[in-house]
Amino acid sequence: MGKPTGFIEINRKEAIEREPSERIHDMNEYKERFSDEDMKEQGARCMDCATPFCHIGMDIDGATSGCPIHNLIPEWNDLVYKGQWKEALRRLEQTNNFPEFTGRVCPAPCEGSCTVAINDPAVAIKNIERAIIDKGFEKGWIKPREVEYRTGKTVAIVGSGPAGLAAADQLNQAGHTVTVYERSDRAGGLLMYGIPNMKLEKDVVTRRVRLLKAEGISFILNTEIGKDISADALRENYDSVILCTGSQKPRDLPIQGRQSKGIHFAMDYLTESTESLLNDNTEPEITAKGKDVIVIGGGDTGADCVATAMRQGAKSVNQFAINPQLPLKRTEDNLWPAFPKVYSLEYAHKEAKEVFGEDIRQHAIQTKAFITDGQDGVQALYTVDMEKQKNDKGLFVYDEKKGTEEVWPAQLVIIAIGFEGTESPLLDQFGISSTKGRIDAEYGDFSTNIEGVFAAGDARRGQSLIVWAINEGREVACSVDEYLQGVTSLPTVQTV
Ligand SMILES: Cc1cc2nc3c(=O)[nH]c(=O)nc-3n(C[C@H](O)[C@H](O)[C@H](O)COP(=O)(O)OP(=O)(O)OC[C@H]3O[C@@H](n4cnc5c(N)ncnc54)[C@H](O)[C@@H]3O)c2cc1C
Ligand code: SF4
């Protein structure tokens, strides 16, 4: 521990963000880096509290608390405080394959369970993580690692999101010959076509993919397994297969008027926006420009749609959430070290507030119907307010509040109400068993009902977080390595 009194003397420094009024005019990253001096000070705030809850990585009341890959946070905090950046990087690399992603967009469950956060703002863990990896790249400390010994075993990974990439990285380092298949034209999964550029610049993703290629991993893009290559062919040609196909089947809202033009799923909207940015920077076909936009769904995906609509020049933006607004402070049933369920303005909401003067989220509201204009285009939404209450079985239910019906103008509607699992044609071809869109494979073992076929990431656990995808990618690699060689020496995260 560098400075025993650091947490008493030094205040937390919040992430530095570009001004909302400025950043909504471009798609560049909205956060800025801390200086080395600031990082050193922030590292000094770590108490080295002996039982570091920041890396417990477990679910408490349905939300992650602590770091799911058990990053060695107090160790690298201390090394950053002492200016030993290279050593900090080596510690970070022991547990995290891709800190440049998590250091930018992880919701940082580590900070919610930081011991300092019991009665003070948490250590700025996520920003320190980002600073370490960014410095590593800048200084040229991160170079392709040579794999000295090849086992002769082959592994096919379907899907190039963070789970597939982490599994590929681990298995390649263990000496297996790894090929990643991806149906998109670019590798990265939701890192590439999901999370918008202002949160995670795409150069950061391609830099990592280039590194993995240089280390010997093959990427075959524009190739859908189950369509372009059959499941049987894949099983015949490889010693093992890992399905990391994500959970991108969108949940629909089949209400009156759903067939109207101008109603789109969030992923279609976000993918098109990033595609047009990367391809020719022209206006995407689905655009918010000059329109009243309503995003249905109060989660992070919805917030990314709000931020995208702001940049496209929407006339107005509203985001509908079924849940009531969160409290301003932790409540009695949400105490430390659980993830704090408290009201906050996401980057997108700060931007919308700057332009429209208020938080654009409408809480406890349900859309009852889409109202169509003469040409079949959506024109408005018909809604009613909801009340959350416990029923006689003690379960929370939502009841409509009479007399609260409203009509909201909208020429563009984005549906962002979650995902129903991985797409089924692929699973049917493999004969893989699944439950509610999630592949049946036990955590820790990851094998499916089909010999030699494993599953990890959102395809197995449902839509989650990048840090969980990395956790599962690392863990499935251990299982596959053991399957191929009878034993594994790959490091395990050992999370239940
Ligand atoms: C809009 C959005 C924003 C998000 N923001 C954040 C965030 O800020 N922070 C965070 O921690 N998490 C965020 N998440 C969640 C996070 O991105 C996911 O949990 C994570 O990417 C899951 O990784 P994965 O590898 O399991 O799957 P994915 O990233 O979904 O990758 C799956 C890949 O498999 C490919 N694929 C599917 N089927 C086939 C097939 N048959 N053949 C070939 N390829 C196939 C897909 O094209 C895709 O590239 C966000 C999610 C969304 C939707
Ligand atoms: S990966 Fe996420 S939870 Fe883990 S240390 Fe980084 S920000 Fe925290």
C-alpha cells in the first residue's frame, strides 16, 4: 500500500468528459484521459483493505458486485501510485485479456463494492485500469507474443465478441490452432456493432484483433456458421468447437400498429449507425435527423440509442422505462457491497438534458399502441402510466394508472426492451439443447449436450457484460484445453 492516508487526504476524481454541447456534434469518444499525476493520486486512495471486496465478482440480488475476472486491483493501484506502470500492466494482464475495453465501458461493479465506498466515493478503479493499458500500448510494451509450442489440436470459435476473443486468446497461448468465424464483416461482436463509437472507438477494437492475428489466430469474416458452413462440416474439421454467438435475438413489442414504418430494433439502428460511420461516414438509412424519436426501453442499450439520435440531430428524444425512477441514495435493501441501484444520468442523458433542458427519461410508462399516419409510417405512441406494487403473493406487479393515457409524437421509434437469447437456426443444426434462448452448458464445465462442442458468453448466460464475457471466454478455454489434452495449465477465474 503506497500511501496509508491517501483515502483520507485525496478526493475521488470523476472521469473527465468532453462538454455535452460539443460532443453531440461528432461520434468521437466522449471521455478523456487523466494525467499520470492524477492517476498516481487516485491510486493512492486505495486502502489495501485486506479483504478486497472490489474483486469478489459475484451476484448479489441479481446484480454483479465486484470484478468478475478478479482483477488484482489493490496491487495495480499501488504500482500506479509508485509510478511502476509496466509492473502494473503485467499484473493487469494476468487476469484481463482486454482492459482497453473494460477500462472504457465496464459499468465498474468493482467500484460499488470498493471498501472506501462504504462512506466515501470509491477509488477510480476503472479509469486507472484504462490508464494502465493505454500507457502499455503507447509505450510499445504490448507486442505480439510468440507461441513457442503448437499442440496440433484445432479449435473453431463461432462468434468474435469478447467471449470468443478471450477464449481464442487463451487457447492460442496454450498452443492450439484457433480459427474464429464471424458472420459480420468486422470482428468484435457487440464491441464493434453494438456499443457506439463515442463509448468505444472502433480503432481500439481493431488494434486488439490485429494483435491476436499477429499471434497466430485466424479470423474468417462474412461467414455464418449454419448457413455458409454447416455445423457438421465444422465438427468434422476441428477437434473442438466453441459457440460464442451472443444473445442478439431482439425482444419485440407486438402491439397495435407494430407493422408501421419507422419502428426499428435497437441493434439494427446502432449497427447501421456504426457501419455508415466506418464505411463512408454518410447518413445511415435509419436516421433520427429532424424527427421526434422515442426509445422504448430504459436500459443501457436504450441510452446508446438516445446518444446516437442526439448526434443525428433529432428534433426531440424521449426514453420510456417501465421501472420507476431509482432513488437518489442507496436504500436499506441495497447496501454496500451490492451494486448501487441509484439514480444517475448516463452520458446520453446528460447530452439530452443539455439540449432539451431536462432528463428525457419517462419512468413507469407503458406503450399501448403505435399510431400510424396515412402512409403507414409511425406518427405517435399511445401510452399509459404504470404503478409498481406487490400482489397478494408478495411479488411485484405493474398495474395501469387510470386517466394517465397520453399521446406522444414520434416518427422514429427504437425498441430496446432486451434480448431473447441466441438465434436458434444454428442451435437446431448442431442439435444443441437450450432453455429460453440460452445454450444449456454448466458454468465451469461449459460443455453442451454435443460431444466436443462448448458454449460461453451471452449465448450461454444471456445478455450480460463484457467483463462476464471475458470471464467465460477464459474459463471455457480451460475446459476445452483439458478436453483436448487431458489436463490444463491455463489460469482459471474460479467464479461460481
Ligand atoms: C447496445 C449494447 C451496448 C452495450 N454496452 C455495454 C457496455 O457499455 N458495457 C458492458 O460491459 N457491456 C455492454 N453490453 C453488453 C456486452 O456487449 C455483451 O455482454 C458482450 O458483448 C457479450 O459478448 P459475447 O462474446 O458473448 O457476444 P457478442 O458480443 O454478442 O458477440 C457474438 C458474435 O457472434 C456472431 N455470430 C452469431 N451467430 C453466428 C453464426 N452463426 N456464425 C458466425 N458468427 C455468429 C455475432 O455476429 C457476434 O459478432 C452492451 C450490449 C448492447 C446490445
Ligand atoms: S473489469 Fe470492470 S469490474 Fe473489473 S476492475 Fe475493470 S472496471 Fe472494475
